[in-house]
Amino acid sequence: MSVYEKDYRLLSSDVDAGQRLRLSRLFTFLQEASIAHTTLLGMGREKTLDRGLLWIVTLQQVKVDRLPVYDEDVKLLSWPGATMHLYFPRYYRMEDKDGRTLLTGSALWALMDRENRKMVFPEEHGVHIDGETGEGPLPLPAAPKPAREGEKETFAVPYSYVDLNGHMNNTRYLDLAEDRMPAGLRQRAVREIRAEYSGEAKLGESMELTYTREGDVFLLSGDRGRKLFRLNLMY
């Protein structure tokens, strides 16, 4: 199964107050598709989680033509690129019921040792995924710009934000951003999202958030003595 496909009808829990697909929910769809396809390709939990290896995402980028809306039927497609040393590229495309592209995206995934929390070389653990050429590659994710100046806030990770890897799930950073951006910007249609995850934030740990608006871009950064994440939302 070289290209994974999943059909969705957007539920009320999938959308925001404007009836558009919530950004954190979109990133959840991408995450779930990545895990499901990796399992179908023979590299599921028996090869990874049950052996103390955790899948983590390091960079993501999504370009949006249109976000789908409540009660709309969509199809999400996902396929892997050729493994790059530590990293597993993965690509995404969402289309409407007539096959028109709604958005495209890419991500770099890696494996982390559950005990020492360091990335591992997949070939040393027998983890291999062949790249798919049928759909073709999309641009790899670009690193987001940091928010160096702006509003400051100390944020502690709550229990509801922590996933099975034992740290704040990457999708929840989208909620942090939308909760803090100006309402007028949030009501507009997002055009592009860039995200970088450089460190872990575990239950109860605090980080310093910095966020600001630069024209049509909202920037959010999180640090705890070192870079934890960067997020850019372009409208």
C-alpha cells in the first residue's frame, strides 16, 4: 500500500467557531495517517513502541488552498519519501469530494529512544520504509522564523496535552497559537503553517512562550533554557 487514503466527514468536534477545520485537528489527522500507514508498511508498534522506540515529528509544513468545513467530505492521502539518515520524510494531500486539492504538506519524522530520549539511526534497529514515487515528492518543510520579541508568558504543560510519548503532543501547539493570536487574524483563512519541534515539554514542565504578529504572520516560540518549538501561521 504505497499511498495511504482515509476518508473523513468533518464532525462538530473537528471544526472551530467559523465551522472550518480546526488547525490542531488537521495536524491530528496528519499524525494519525502517518502512524496508520507506517503500521500498514510493516513498521508498527512491534518494531518500534514495543521495543522502546518512539516516533516523533521534527519539522512540518502545510500549504492551504482552502480549509474544509463542517459536514464536508474529504479524503486525506499520505505517502513516504526516501529515508534520509535519521529522518523519514512524509507527504500529505487533502482533497474534496470532487478530487480538488484543499491542502498539501510534508513532515520529517524520526525515532527516539524512550529511555535516553535521543534520536536513533533506524537501520540499527531494523526499521526501514521505502519511498513512494507514484504521487511524487512535495517540498520538504522549511524551518519557521522564531518570535524573538513580543508578548511573554510562562506556560506549564497540563495533563490533557501529554501523549503516549510522555510529552506535549505537537498538535497542541496549534491551540496555543490560536488562543493567543489577535481575533481578527484568527478569523481569516490560513495560507501556510510551519512548525519545528526541537525539544520535549513533559507534564508539569514550564516553558517561556514568546508570540507576536508581523503583518499577516503570527509567530510563536517556546523555550526552556533552549529552543523547544517554533511555529509560524501565515494568513
